[in-house]
Amino acid sequence: MANPTVVIEGRLAADPELKSLATGNLLKFRVITNDRTQTSSGEWVDKDVSGWNIEAWSKIADSASGVLEKGMSVIVIGTQRQRSYETPTGEKRTVTEIKANNIAVSTYSLSKSNSRPSVTDMQNDDVWATPSKSFADTPF
């Protein structure tokens, strides 16, 4: 049976950690999700807070490592898996992890960040970045 595909939307709990391994680069980070509700007095309260361990490999890790920062709102699409291990004291633990197949950064987060990409950073063959093309030339 294949591992389920999941979509997680939340905020980065800390800056991601990039590790170089023999099999490629690994980017590890944690996404916090919660359900926000408003009380009768108008105050916002976080409920059902969960933390998700995310792993991104190779090209995804390389692309995301220079962009992601603590507090950014992200959407992660990936496969969920569980693994078990034993601590040095002999306790058995099970963790759920998500192997990222795609990572999207919220445009709201980019507007608050100093590292947002500009039009000049995009490739010239990008339909949206090339000023010489009109909307009539778009592929749809």
C-alpha cells in the first residue's frame, strides 16, 4: 500500500536546516498548523495546534533552502510516512513525517520577507516576466 498524499498549510516553526549528504541535500523543517476561532468577545484563539516534521530532498531542498524562513506561511504537498526508533534510554518512539513533493510559499509571507523574488530574477522565457509580450501571447 502506498503512503498517503497529504497537504499541510501552516507556518514554519524555525529556520530550516540544510544538510549535505552523499545521496543529495536534505532540508528539514517543522510546520505548525492550527485552527483559529474567534470568541464572543472578539479575541482570536488557536485550537488544535499540531506540528509536522517535513523533509525535502535534492532539487526541492536546494530551491527552498534559500527562501524559507521562520514564521513564513507555506503549503506542503507530500507523502506521509511513519517510522519507529529507540532512544538512547531504550524508549520506543514513533514519528510521522512528510516527504515534500512540492512546497509553496504564501504571497502574504513573501510581502513580509526581504528575500522575495523580483521580476528581474525570473528567466526571460517566462511569459509573465517578459515585458515585450502581451496578454494575447499567453498560453491559455
